[in-house]
Amino acid sequence: MIRYRPNVAAILIREDGRIFVGQRKDTKGAWQFPQGGIDSDESPKKAMFRELREETGVKKKHLKVLEEKSGYRYLFAGERLRWKIYRGQEQTYFLCHFSGSDSDIDIRVKHPEFRSYQWILPEDFDIAWLPIFKRKVYRAVFNDFFGVELKKQEKKKAKVKSK
């Protein structure tokens, strides 16, 4: 039996329709949404607010949950287990309106996940920014939340903020 780690991910969206993506600190060129595990005493929503604060410094007062969808699963690359028991993750995604500004984002946190970030339109997300094992979930998420079919984009320079 495959055990999936309960996990949340947050899609921050501004008034102009642009979404937040962070470039992973450990993998240059890999971009993703803030995400993380759900602690045993947390609801998915509480975990999402905590993860956003831990990874981006964004406070709950700058967020309004617009949608929540669950059941997204992926297996980790290779045959390895993580945390000695999990073979993959089962995610709940939250689409959150972000009412703050870039000054309310600080990726220089205690345990940084991101080296930089950018605000993009959903259709500008490049599927090649992801490891192969996450692509099926991101395709489903972009289709479910935005009606966007993800594909590989032509090379273009990203406008990033590294704060």
C-alpha cells in the first residue's frame, strides 16, 4: 500500500490576475507554489497559512481563500521513501487572493525554500520548470483553477525578485 503525506499548496493571486511562483533554493530553474506538510494537529487551511508564513513571510491578514480543492497526488521520484514512510504526497490546493504588496513578502526566512520569486499570468507558467514527477499534478491544478493547459514555453528571461 502506498502512503501519501498530507500536504497543502497555496496559489497566491493578485488583483491583476498574476500568481506567485517561487524559484526553489535547492534547484536553480525550478519554480513552484509554496507548499508543505500538514501537522497532526492542523486542518489543511491552518497548515496552508502556516506554510505561507514560514516560506514567504505572508501574513493571514493579506489573504482571502477563494477556492480549495483536494485529492492531488504524486509519487516522489525514484523508489525512495521520505520521512521513512511516505512514497508520495496528497495535496490540498488553496487559491488565495493576495491583498498585500511585495513589501509584505520576505523569502529570507529562517529556513528558506525560495531563492527568488515572480508574479506571472497562469498561462505563462512553464511546465519545464517542474521535476517530471510533479508535472501531472500541476497540469491538473492549472486546468482546475484557471482552465489553462500547461506547456513548455519558449525561452524568455524571467523578471524575478530575490529580496
